[in-house]
Amino acid sequence: MSRGVSTRILDHIVHLTPPGTLQDSADALRKLGFTVSPGGTHADGQTANALVVFADGTYLELLHFTRPPPVSASTASAAAQHPWGRKQPGWIDYAFLGNAGTPSVAETINRRAVADRSGAHYAHEVRGGRKRADDGRVLEWLITAPEGDGTSVRGRLPFFCGDVTPREWRVPLEPRSNTEHANTAQGVAYVKLLVSPGDLDAYAKELTSVLGVSPLESSASQIVWELEPQPSHAGGHDTTHRTPTLVLGATNGEDEERYVRERGAGIYELGVAVTDAGRKGIAHTPYGRIVWEITTN
């Protein structure tokens, strides 16, 4: 890490559903035992969200486009130019915690990437925001995103969200009921990315530049980085013995190969930490894959 700026604090994971289906998405997550909190509409008016907030301070952003893009292929729609406009439903992106602009996250990562010769590159910070649905409060933040075509770069490398207004406005940890889930979810155990075996090493090198630390574990088929806990989390939540990890795996089998072929390298599954020892196995959102990970907190 450079000059006090951390670039490995997980903030949230973005889950996309088709235009106009935000309520359906929220209902599907509730059926899996999650508590869904109101979100709002983003400043550009193109997208709106709802939130699944965890006690560890991370959250799931349930996102949809408020209007579908025009049917005509010749019409250049704003949604199509949006970084997520051409994404398929499911886990499409992940955010780490940024800052209010100083020191610059982009400059920090870009310096590392030049030194590492990894090829990772981030654009300078841009302002973003949304209006909360429940009380109309306007939230503001700075986004630091990888540069390149949105269909290939966004979701492959993380973007960063740095709060200009207080983070608790964006991530409502209070009342405590927002972070209490019937399925006993406490937070994110891991985010797993998939890539073709031939691209594993290059992808890992980029991620190491972004995170600023060497992997915790590394093999020919999987590389794991330890992330840092969220500074803001629900009162009484113990973050000392469990921190999330970022897992990069090489595809193994036809299903995983098809997933990367159709969607590109990026998020394959999300590990959710739960305290219910009887909750094991895999669940679906239905567009995204969740693996329940038993934890003591």
C-alpha cells in the first residue's frame, strides 16, 4: 500500500437483472433469506438499485436499468454506452472502497502497474451519486474505474467508490435490522473470479498491481489474495478473525469454460459467510451463484 491509501478493502458487489425487474430481484433475494433495503436512482437516471447490507460493512447492490435500450441496433443508446449496458444478468462488477480524492487511487495503482509492467490502468476519478428512494437525500461519491471497453474491463478489474458524503448515507448499517438476515448472513467470505487458464498469470499480475500486495496463496489453477475488513461495520460485529478474500481461478470443465466464453473473465460466484451450520451448498439468485460459507461470527 502506498502513502496510507488502501486499495484492497471490499465495498460491494453488483448484481444486474433485466430492465424493470428490480422488485423481482429483491423478492428473489428475500426468498433466499436476505433482508433487502431501499436504494435509489443514480444521478444519470439510467439505473436504480436496492441493497443487501451485511454486518461486516459490505453489501450487494441489486441493480437494473430503468428503461431498456432502443430496439434498433443502429441507435446509439446511453444504456449501451454505459459500462454495464451490455452486461448479461448476474454478478457483473465489484467495488473496493476508494476515498474523497487525495491521494488519488488511480495514480496510486497506475504507478504500481508501471513498476510491475502489469498493464493495468485506471482513469482519473469522476463524480457520481444517487438520490435515496426513502427520504430523497442526495449521495455523492468519486468513482475510480479501469480504463478500456466496458464489456471487457469493467467486472474484470474492480472499480473504487470513494464517499464524498458520509458512507453511512450510502450504506445504511442502521437500524440494525438492515443487517439482520434470516439466513444468518454476516458478510462476504470471498469473491471468485474466473479466467481461461492461458490468461491466469497475466490477470493475476494486474490484480496484484491493483491490490498492492502479493497473493496469500498461489497454485497453477488458483490464486488467492487476502483483503482488508471494512472500517465501517455494524456495532458489535467482530472483524478480527475473518476477512474476505479475492479468489482467481482458471476454468475447469465445460460449464466454467462456457461461462467465461459467453461473459468474459470476471465474477463467477460469491461466498457468503453464514452462522447457520445447516445452511450448506450452493444457491442461485437466479442469475448469480452463491456459496454458503459457515463462520463462527
